[in-house]
Amino acid sequence: MATTLHHWKSGEIFEGNSGRFSDVTNPATGEITAQLALASEDDVNEVVAAALATFPRWRDTSLTKRTQILFAFRELLNARKKELAAIITSEHGKVLSDAFGEVSRGQEVVEFACGIPHLLKGGFTENASTKVDVHSTRQPLGVVGIISPFNFPAMVPMWFFPIAIAAGNTVVLKPSEKVPTAALWVAELWKEAGLPDGVFNVLNGDKVAVDGLLMHPDVQSISFVGSTPIARYVYETGTTHGKRVQALGGAKNHMLVLPDADLDLAADQAVNAGYGSAGERWPSAISATSWWPRSSSGPSDCGPVTALGAATWGHS
Amino acid sequence: MGPLVTAQAQERVSGYIDAGEAAGATLVVDGREPKVDADGEGFFVGPTLFDHVTTDMSIYTDEIFGPVLSVVRLDTYEEGVRLINDNPYGNGTAIFTNDGGAARQFQNEVKVGMIGINVPVPVPMAYYSFGGWKNSLFGDTHAHGVEGLHFFTRGKVITSRWLDPSHGGLNLGFPQNA
């Protein structure tokens, strides 16, 4: 029998009350590996309430203490990132080296966030008017929502939550329902690193959870990565409800190959960009030109790209 | 390489390969029935390469999100830049050249958020910010780096005066600096 995965609230598993579940699969074998609880509106409200209740205490925790917790999280992540990579491979399907690479890129944002005291320094102007001083500061927003896609179960959430937490916010992360385990693993790691319960929460679910976060009056911001139609919906709905929103959408990334390029390099890199992670990371098109005004080289025929494409096929 | 994430994704990507073939692109490598060494019924599509793709084909216009590369042949650099700037997305792009002037002109004139020069996937370092232009990002700040910090904080400016014993009097005019 497959395991059941729930939410994470106030430092522990939270089962919720929806009674709705979806299948989590191993894409390499097609096997169902878990049943995932899908949040109800009540579940959304409970998780947001927990994050809100924790906010004043976390906001007022000293920068020294917050930074120490970030360093502890970084050390634990660095020591155990192979576990996280294996989880990503089992639910997303990308190969282990690719999963490990994604965790490492996410870790770099944790390392950036370890410098939070310097980043939060404000400016000070003495005697701007006679005996009047002016200074600036940056303060956390409160409860922030993160809605992340299936293609980077660890890295994309890590683009956001290390900085959000370091700055003094409390987080509700809604991971993709296809790849929920990475977020729950990260939640346990934060607890081990000494993060107070309720600062980092995980809400699993579908559109009910997404809409719940987008419309909740106590959620101050939404960070989203996904397809363009949904990004537009998230932006419009979130801003209508008074939130700060960053909604990253789709792409068609062109690679322009000029005739003077190193075609072997270009071909290798096209294979890397187009086929790594089964094409689920950097949607690409190659445009090869035969003429560039500054160059006297002859026409390019994309020969090496086609040849390498064929070779990769043979090894797959 | 690994499988796609779900059976639906596998079907969608295979559908795009069918569509590219029907539209007349040259299918150089076909990944629809890959030989795999995994057990069970995984959601695999092999690497697929189309040549002679035109900009009206769905394999060019749509975000396929699968291992399908399309080669569009162009005559000039200007056509390449026009293609990129006419695209509704503006996430990332790359130029491959040994001409520094060409690369410099390209980085300046493409309407895209992240540019690679002989680098295919120019995902910025953590201390810069990840984000595209046009339909690739809705909002005002990119992810992580200083823009990320700004997103997750609100600015506040404090103007303060500690009164001398000599202070006194009211002034209803707009505060001016003295």
C-alpha cells in the first residue's frame, strides 16, 4: 500500500480534513508511490493562521539568531543533499546527477541568504534638516506564499524561501502535487536546523489550495513559477486581492548560432539545454543563421547539431 | 536522460512530434518509441530533433516542455533577432559566435531577461536575479538576488528629531527643510 503524504504546519505533519487525495507516481516506472492529501479551504486557513501566529516572534528574532539558523540549514542541506536528490529523481524522473545539480543551485540561494544582515542594512542621513536625521530600513511582509512547479521540486522553492525566511517572513509553500516529498523533507530539515515551528509550512493541494492562498487576506505576497496562462491568472488574482506578486511563466528560449560559432560547442550545448531533464527545464528552439555582416564565414548548415542529436538517440 | 513527469506529459509531447511531422518539418531524430532500460511503464520520450522548422508550426510556437529541439534556418543575424523579439516569451536566449561585436550587439538589442553568450542555459547566480520579460514574467521583481530581497521586504523611511529644551511653537505650513 502506498504511503499517504500530508501537509506540514507548526513543525509537524498536519493531516487536514479534505478527504481528497491525488496519486504521486514514479515516472520511470509508472508506479503509484504515494497518496497526497489535497488541502481544503479549512486546511488553507489553518496553515496560514499558524504562519501568521508565528510571524511576530520570528520578525523580532535577532539577525544574529536568524543568520545562525540559516547557516545550520545550509550545513545540513550540504551534508544530506543526496537524500533530497534521490527524492527528486523518484518523483520527477530527472537523472540523479541532474537532481543533485538542482539542489546545489538552490543551496547557492541559501548561501546568499546567509548574508542577510549586510543585505538588510539601511541608509542614514545625519542632520538632513537642522537636528533632523533620516534613516531607511527594510521590514518583512508577514506571511508569504510560494507556489512552485514540478520541474524543479527543490531549486525553485529555494529561489524564494531562504531569502523570505532570512528577512523575517513566515512561509507557506504549496509545491506541485506531482512532486510533494521534497518540500516535506525540507520542512523537517528546517526543524532540525532550529527554525522555530510555524515559520516554514507546507500546504499540499490543487486549485483549492492555490486560490485559497491567492485570496487569503493574511497572505502578503505570492511567488509563483509555472506556465504562462496560470502565471497570468496568479498575477491578476493575487494583485486584485492586494498582494505583491511575482509570477514567472513559460518560455521558448532561442539559441542563435552564427556562422562563425564553434559548431561542435554549439551542438553539445544544444543537446544539454534541449534534452537535459527530458526537456522540462529550458524550452528551446535553435535558430541558425548563415550570414552575419561582420563575419566572412560561409553558411552554417547545423550539421553537427543533427549528427549529435542522432548520437544521443543511439545511447538513450 | 529520464522520463517525462506524467503519462499526460508523455502524450502531449508525442502529439507535438506528430504535429511537427504533419506540418512538414524534417524529423531527424524521432523519440516517440524510445528503447529504455527502466522496468515498468515509464513515461519516456527520447530526444527528438526537427530541422527546417518554420515559425507557423506548433513545435515552434508552443512551449513543448519535452525533449524536442527545432532548428529554424535563417539567412541573416537580423532575422534571428527579429524572431526572438517577435516571440511572446522573453525568458532566456543564447548566442553562439566567436565575434565579440556580434555578441555585444545581441545582448543589447534582444528583449529577453537572461542572455547566454556561448552559454546555453544562462540561469543567473544566486546573487543576481532570475526572471524573464514579456509573457515570461508577470510582476515587477525577478527571483532571488537583491530583487528577491526587495520582494520579500517593504521599505520604511524614518525622519526623526529629538527636541531641544528651546523648542516651541506651531507651524501649519507644509514641512520645509531649514
